[in-house]
Amino acid sequence: MRQDTEARTIADEVRCTECDTPARGPATSWRAYLTGGFDGEPVEVVVYCPACALRELGPAPAQLS
């Protein structure tokens, strides 16, 4: 059974979930994750600036070596 989904644009700029800093130019070192989608929760995208991503999530997988 196919579930219908709706894509919505909420903002026209990328902002950090933690500190609310907007991305300036390309957000190449920023990290984004999908959350939710279980038990009827909506799927959301959370975005972290490089400083908050390191503090909250640790090094990016490419930085582990």
C-alpha cells in the first residue's frame, strides 16, 4: 500500500537546529539528518552547523580516521 506524502517548503534558508545560525553561501560542511517517521510522527529534516554537529554528534564519519 502506497502512503501519500506531501513535500512542504517551510523556510527559504538553511539554519542550524541548535543555534539558529543561517548558512552563508554553500553549506558544504553542515550536516543534515532525517528524523521521525515512526508511529505516525512526521518526517523532519534537522540541520546542524559544523560547530553544533561536532558538539552534539561527534566527528562526521569521514573524520573518524
